[in-house]
Amino acid sequence: MMATKNDTINGVLGNFRIEPKEYQLQTINQGYINDTYLVMDGTTPLYIFQRINQNVFQDVKGIMDNIEDAFSYLVDPSYSTIELVKTKSGATYFNEEEGGYWRLMTYIGNSTAHNTTTDTKIAQEAGRIVGKFHQLLADASIENYVDTIPRFHDLSLRQQQFEEALGNADPKKLDISKDAIVFAKNTLEKLKALNSAELPLRVCHNDTKLNNILFSKEENKALCLIDLDTVMKGYFYYDFGDAIRTIANTANEDEQDHSKITFEKNLFEAFVEGLSVNGAFLTKDEISLLPWGAVFMPFIHGLRALTDYLNNNIYYKVSYENQNLDRCLSLFDFTKKALLQIDYMQEVVENKLVPIQ
Ligand code: GN1
Ligand code: MG
């Protein structure tokens, strides 16, 4: 008899330090990169098991070292701890030769994640936990962190990749996406100024979209950030902007009906309010550039999606042919809406956030 996928995965699980038994597995279809499974004992969820996408993450050891170091600082009564379950030989990941690299983490019970929200309590809690994450990691030694995806949020790299894709793309695709291409070129010019800003490098999460925040099921209290694959050096405005693009906007990332894409001021304010309850942890310059982060992050993601569309979907997993284009158009639409709110955002962040001295 052919082994089923579950048997195979159970076989890999046997390499980790957990009670040896037959577990039930549930595929989690979130995310564009890794394969994720919920490991259950009967109906009780116990672990998150992931196969790391090596096409995207070539330095698996670097990622796991970054995560292990970050977890050692993310210890606080108001922050839930996730543990890496070691393999039988004491490693943080298992290399299954042909099958790739696997890691196992403890699952936080009674938790949930939201793709979008209209609830200001959730937005505020998201701000509080993103701020707490940064406060706790401010004690980590930045030089210990490996750049596992070098220049991940570097706009000049993304511009170069976009220009290469333009050069190789199918003329039909260039025609279908012509308006997006014009917007991309114009906005790249506008955002160049951000490159010259002198800001402190921090240990960032780099993927703080709302569904990477875990909430308690009962009261929607933010528990912790998940998906720490991209924990690397970065600027705070990356984490701010990535959260805002998924919180102040109540539509999904690939929403095709742009009338549903809006910049919700009450959710923006609630998020900033949540950041502020942590007290002062940002410099004056970091605070003053936050509104640009809310433009920069949806834009850079839209640009990457457009590039991948032109490259025939070689990077992101897509569930239909034009998903990357839909993501690009929706992300660019939110970028335009955020651009209209720069002055408003400036006022809110200056009013609510106190800089460190
Ligand atoms: C990718 O697979 P997922 O959802 O964790 C991407 C993020 C984007 C996200 C959504 C390594 O993350 O940067 O925010 O899709 N991660 C990588 O657009 O490229
Ligand atoms: Mg991710």
C-alpha cells in the first residue's frame, strides 16, 4: 500500500522530541510561502509543524538561529511564549534530505488570527503587541541576526527586479498591467527620499500583517506575533506599515472590488494608541517617518506581486493565474488611499507617540 501523506508527515514528526504516537494533521492554507500543518492529538491541537520553503529561505540555519535568539527575548507576562521543539539530536530543525527542512513549534491554545478587522479593540491590541515585540527585542544584539533574505524590504532591489521582469515579460501581460506599471514607476520616484533617512536599525519582524498576530479567542487580547521567518534587521516603519496596510484597510489583500478598500481612520488611530501604551520606545525621526511606512509597505508588496505576475508566478504560491495581479492592484489602490492621508497620519502619530530622549 502507498503511504498516505499523513503517514509520511507522522514519520518526519518522529524525529522530534515529542511523545511517539500517531498524530492527526490539519493543513493550514494560510501564507504564500511555507507548508504549514496543525498537529493534533485527537481533536486537541498541540503543535505547528512547518516545511520551510527553501526556494525563498536558503539559509535555514540562519532563520532558525534568528528565531531562537528572538524567542529568548520575547519573554514577558504580557507576551505569550512559543517554544521550538528540538529534534532528537537537539537541533531546532530537521533536514529530511529530499523532503526539505522541517520545524516544530508549540501551539498556543484558544487562540485565533484575523485576516482583516473592523474592530478597534483588535486594532489597538495589535498596536500594543507590535510595540511590545519591539520593546522586548530592543535588548537583543542586532549583530547576531543573519540577513536571511538580504535586502528584503530594500526598494532599490525591488525596483531592479521589477525592471528585469519588465524586460522579459509577455507583451500581453505588460498591456494588461500597464496602469499599474505607470503607478509603480511614479511611486518609486516619490519614495526614494526614504532611502536617505538616518534611522536606527532594529530587530524587526518584517511581516507584521494582521494575520501574523495571535489573539485570544474569548476576549481578543493580542498574545504574540507568529511567523518569525523574516526576523532580521530593519526599520520600525516596516513593521508599522505592514500592520497598517492590513489593519486600516478592511479588505483582503487580493480584493478585486476596490470600493471595499478604504483607509479607516478609527482603526489607524486605535493601532497607534495601542503602540503608545508601551511608553516611549521610538526616536523622534522614527515617529515622523511612520506615515511614509504606511505608504511604503503596501507599495513594496504590490510591486513584488506585480513583478511576480510578470515573471509568471515563480515566487508566491497562487491559487489562480492572476492572483498576483489582483494583489498588486489592490495593494496599489491602498497605497493611493494612504498617500491621501499623510498629513492626517502625521498629526495622529505626533499627538499620540512620545519619542525617547
Ligand atoms: C509572504 O507567506 P507569508 O504570508 O508569510 C511574504 C510577506 C508578505 C506576505 C503577504 C518571505 O508571507 O512578505 O507580507 O506574503 N513573505 C516572504 O503579502 O516573501
Ligand atoms: Mg511570512
